[in-house]
Amino acid sequence: MHEAEHGRHATHADPAGKAPAHVEGVPEHGSRASASGDPAQEVPIMELRDVQVYFKTRTGSLFHPNVVKAMDGVNLKLMPGKTIGIVGESGSGKSTAANVMCGLQVPTGGKVYFKGQDYTKRSADMRKRMGRLVSVVFQDPATALNPRMIVAEQLLDPLIVHKVKSAEERKKRVKALTRLVGLPSSALEALPGQLSGGQRQRVAIARALSLGPDAIIADEPTSALDVSVRAQILNLLTDLKSKLGLSMVFISHDIQTVRYVSDSIAVMNHGHIVEYGEASELLSHPKEEYTKKLLGAAPTLLHPHLASVDSQ
């Protein structure tokens, strides 16, 4: 079993429960230490136990179609305040894992737990709750944002849908989120098409943070950006993790990108986790040939902390 075992302590409270905010004016986040401080009482923010996702294909016979095993016996634990990087080539199963975690895909087998509760087969109420507790940052911000809504409306929308606070408090929260992700206040009145690619991704990140989620699933969040802007977004995610105590799953085909934001890395191939470990150890001493292949193929990324974080 491949598991992430390190992180801060979580409470045993209902997943909808929230703790005080880390940053003034920004929605509170749920990744917190347990009151007892006992490591033995650590509860994962999210856990996959022997998860399988099988898809029938149009090949084979009518009664015996061929099956693609997108995930086959995957075990992972996301601990409070930690980041798991999932890396693999196209078709490895990493994006399917993301879909399972955020509730877009019901597994064929296995169990999915959120803060100790079984969320494998989610009712409508559970799906609504998960929409508030787990946010997703997608690959292309241009398609993730509504082109007809200004940034202020994009950030207000989830707060209105989930009836968070009063109208005045929502406006304050939007302004705080904008500052947090490094956008100028003038961006609030802009349409996505008037912003650069890096600025659009900052808007997408701010929107993902708007409801104070317990976990963020970042699915290839920098692959559509230029290298210099990519470094700035990686810096931003690292800073947010530190400021807010975020738990995050960072998914990428580029193992060099994953290394900068992840505490641990799971390497996926053909639906299996073929290697898992602490990021520094796995990258310094990879055991599997597939991991070595990914390391050999990945270009050297400009270290993100050598790039200034601005609003590009």
C-alpha cells in the first residue's frame, strides 16, 4: 500500500465544520491540528483505499467488451497541510484519480474517505457539501472562467451559491482573495479575456479558495503557461500552502514541476502507483525504471524562487 503518512493533525469534526481563518478576510480552511496533539489521532483529509476505476470500451464483443483499468488498486492518504504530487504520462490514471477525489467520478471499487467519513457513493447532499470542501484548479484558466463575467462576479458567484455570509462580507472577502493571490484591485472589473494567462490562473486559484476548502485538487495548473509565469504560479501555490495550511493534490506530467510544491510524490503508470515516497528521497534515489524515465525526460525548470512573483 502506498500512503502519505506525514502531516499536521486533523479534527474528528463533521467535514462541514470550519476553523478560524489564517488570513484576515479570507475564508477559513479546515486543515488544522487536533486538540490533543497526538500523532496517533491523525485523520487524513482524504483517503483512497484500493480504489479501482474501470471503463468499458467499444472494442471487443457486445457481451464481452474490453475494459480499460484507469485506476487499479490505488491507495493514497492526503494529510492536513500537506501536498501530494501525482505524476505520470498521459493515460497513466492521474486525472482519473483527481476526478475521484473531487467527486466527478464514482469508483468501480474501493473506498473514498473524507476526514474519516465514507464518501464513496455520494448522495446529492454529500455532493453539494464536497463542492464546498474540495476545490479544483484546472489546466486552462481560459476555459475554466466565464468569459462574460468580470473577475469580481467570478469570485462572488460561489459565495452566493453557497449562501456564505452577507453581501457586504462577500465583497470584503473577494477583495481579500484578490490581494492574497497577487492581483491588482483593477483586475476585479476586468473580463478574463483582458487578463494575461498568469493573471487568469490567479483568478482561478482565488475562486478555488473562496469557500475555504479543506483540500485543493490542482490538475496540471501550470502546463498552459509560459515557463517564467509557471514559476510564479508555483511560488504562489507554495506561499498559499504556508499561509493557509492548505492540503493539496498537485497533478502533472512533469516531475520537475511537481517536485517544487510536493511533500510526497506518487508516480502513476497504467492505473497503478508504481512508486511513492517523500519528494526529496524519491527524486534523489528513484527505485523504479519508470520514475527514472520521467526524470530523464523532464526539462530542467527555472527554480520558481528565482522568479519574482508579480501579476503577469
